[in-house]
Amino acid sequence: MNDEEDTLKPTAAGLLMFGTELRITREYPEYFLDYREHMEPNIRWTDRIYSQEPEWSGNVYDFFNRVSAKLVLDLKKPFKLVNQVRVDETPMHDAVREALVNCLVNTDFYQPWSVIIEKYPDKITLANPGTIIAGKNQMLKGGISQPRNKGLFKMFNLLGYGEHAGSGVPDIFQAWKDAGLDAPIVEEKFGGGEPDRTVLTLPLSFTTSSTTSGEVSGGVSDEAHDTFERVLEFCDIPRTKKEIQEYLQIKSERYIREKIITPLIEDRRLKRTIPDKPNSPKQKYVKSNI
């Protein structure tokens, strides 16, 4: 056995979690973690933490600790006693940490795009390369946990973070609802000259209106809402999936199927012309009158 074979080496998860940025980028050349604070309108950012800084390791675990402290710093801490002991944190604090863990363990570290966490006075956004493995609808319902980096997820779980039962994202939405804040928004972005990525937005503003039909799937962005309305208007007469794709000028057939047609059908705003044969090559879609 030569020296190289006799040398202990970390797993991929161990390298990401506890390695140094220099060693991590040897295995993951595109690896980059970036936190940006935008608390003043006339300043590009009021604080920034990124993995290439020489002052710290640049690994996932240290990034989580440094950034989670920044994200929860300004969350309100109402006075509360449990068994005569003051509790200084709320479910929102736990939800923010859960969101950060979820972002990191679902990152495709081979993608040429970085993890970007941004904090604004009125919202927090967490973006990671890679789409949702279980699908957005399943993720919002919970019950199934399919992290992209299972080893990384297990390490966070051993440290007391992350939910094995797949309840993490629903718990985040519940914490926001209980706090009276606008519902979080989950988006999967495709193309546009950039790799596929997932973005979670946590509004820090109080809700001022009741839930609309567009919020059935757990929060829909203005852009997605406008796209849905355009499709419904276009499908005033029966249209094929290809016609809808060409109308929207979107290259990804999967995106049209999973992110446009399926949500509208589930919301009963769009229906199939051949409902008993969903995969029929003659299938068309038309706006529902319900």
C-alpha cells in the first residue's frame, strides 16, 4: 500500500463542512458563498461575508455560523418566560436558520453560480444553484426530505439543525404566518444566461391583505403571477403545450410543464381537453370557467 492509499481523506461533505476554501475549490472549482447586507439605499452593501476572505476558513459550517448570526440579529425578541427562564428567541429565529441550512444542503456546488444570501430592511433572500429535487409542490407540502447533499444535511442534523421529516419548509411558512408577515416566496429560475437556481424570499413586512388565489402554492412572485395571467388569456381557446411554450418564448419544455401548466391545473384555473389521457399527444389546455 503506497502513502497515498494509506492517507485518510475527508468525504465530500466533510470537505465542504470543515475544510478550507483553498482545498474545497480544488474539488469544487465553482465553490463560492456570499452574504451581502443592503441596509442603506445609497451604499452598495453595508456588510459582506464571502468564502474567499483570508480571515476565515471559507467552509460551509463557518459561513452558516457567521451568516445566521447576522440574519437573526434584527428579529424581534418579545419578553417570554418558560419555567421561569427567559426565552430570547422565537420560531422566526429557528425558521431563518432552517432556511439557511436548506439553502446550503440543496446547493449544486458544481454549478458556475454562487450561493447568495442577501439581507434588506424589508426582506431576506436566499439563493442557491440547482432546482428543487422533490419539486416545489412537494417541498411546500413537506413529508419528504430529499436534500441534494445528504452527507452535509446529516452533519447539520447532528448539530441540531435541519428536519429529517421534510417539515422544514412548511415550518418556515408557519412561523411567518404566525408572525403576521407576508408569505415567503419560493421561485425556481431557469435560463436567462445563468444556471438553474432556487430563490427563497422571506418578507419582513406585515401582511395587509387576505390570501389571494395566487398564494395557494405558498407564495407566488409578481412575475409568476403575470405569466399565469398571460397563459390563461392565451388559452381562452384550446392550446397545445408547444403553443404555450412558443407564446412565452421559454426554451425549457420541463419548465412549461412543471412550473406553468401543472400549477394552473392544480389551482383549477386551467384544464385538459382530454382529462382521462394526460399524456395524450393530442392534449390541449384551455382556461377553466370555474
